Amino acid sequence: MNTTITAVSDAAKALRKAYKPSKITAEYPIDLQIIVMGACPTVDCCAKVESPMLCVLSEAFPAFVDKQMNKVENTAISWMRGQLIAVSAFTNVRDKMSDWQMTALCQQILADYPTTTMLEFVLFCARLRTGMYEDFYGSVDPMRIIKSFRSFMDDRRHDYDRLYEEKRKVKAEREAEESKKKAVGLDWVQEQVNQGKLLNVAKLFNIEIPEEFRDEEPSEDEKNL
């Protein structure tokens, strides 16, 4: 547990060193909701971008009181609220959430799903405005948004599991191919093929048959290998 906390703290320090709050939030503007679904048809596509987790953003730029005794809001909360306000405006519902509801909603999402990245949250908002998860009739309901986010996280888990399984299969196939080549002795097979032998077996090892032997029929023994 302590290792995780240290890792997040290190990430927050790095983010604070590399960006000002206004710069990092400008990297993920509201207008990104319009185009992100085309670039990220599945949630795992978001992994192509090194996007900060919401918990890291929150830790890097927490709420504070400035020299003029003005309260400056947590950057993660204010940024999330801006994204959700855009969704609310897009749906054009009659009843909007109050400031307190909007802030509490952002705090709840941050507390329950801290490892969500900024890009993933933009994708969630883009999906929300298309009605992928819930419809809003007359009002934007915080509970419906929480329910929608739970569905989004189910999609996220499914997409990353699928990506992991695809990578695992590719790795296993590559390792099996390498083991097969080492076990048989690829140099010896290549030498036999160059002599016009083992022509039927050559394709198992992706060995190109010399042109002068390509029209030859493999022997019955080779066919039975």
C-alpha cells in the first residue's frame, strides 16, 4: 500500500513540475468531446496517450487559499465540472444540476474511480452526450451519471482485458515459434532445403524454397512428416 502512495506522489510531483494547472487542463478542452469517440472507439485506445489519472491531477494541484485569501478549487474537480457542464448544456434539459450537486458528483467520481485518466473522462462525457448509457428526461440526474459511469468502467475493464489477452496470445505465439526453431535446428533444415530435401517441411518454418526446387513434388516420406 505504501508503495502505491509513493508512486502516485511521485507522479503528482512530476506533473506539477511539467505543467501549470491551466496548461494541463488546456490539453483536454471541452471541444475534445466532439472528436474523441472517432479516435477512441474503445476505452483501451486511450492508453495510446500518456494522460494523467484524476487522482494524480487532484494531488498535484489541490485546493488552497491564495495570498488574497481567495479559495482556489482543486484542479481535478473544477476541470471535471467543466466537462460535465458541457454535457448538461448539450442535452439542453430543463433542470440543471446545482453547483453543489455538480461539485459533489465530481468528488464522488474522483473518490470511487481515482485511476480514471483525463482522456478517459473526456471519452465518458462524449459517450454520455450521445445517450450511450442513460437518457436524460427533463433534468440531468447525478445518480444517472454515476450509474452511467459504472457502465463506462465495465466497458473499460472489458476493453483492457481484451487488449491484454490479445497481447498475451501474440507473445505466446512468438515464443512458441522461437522455441520450435531452436528445438529443430533451423540451420540444419535450411541446409536440407538448399539441397532439395525436406521441401514439404520447409513451409513449417517459413523457409523459402530455392527456385530450382519449387516445381518438384515432395517425396512420400516428406509428405508423411
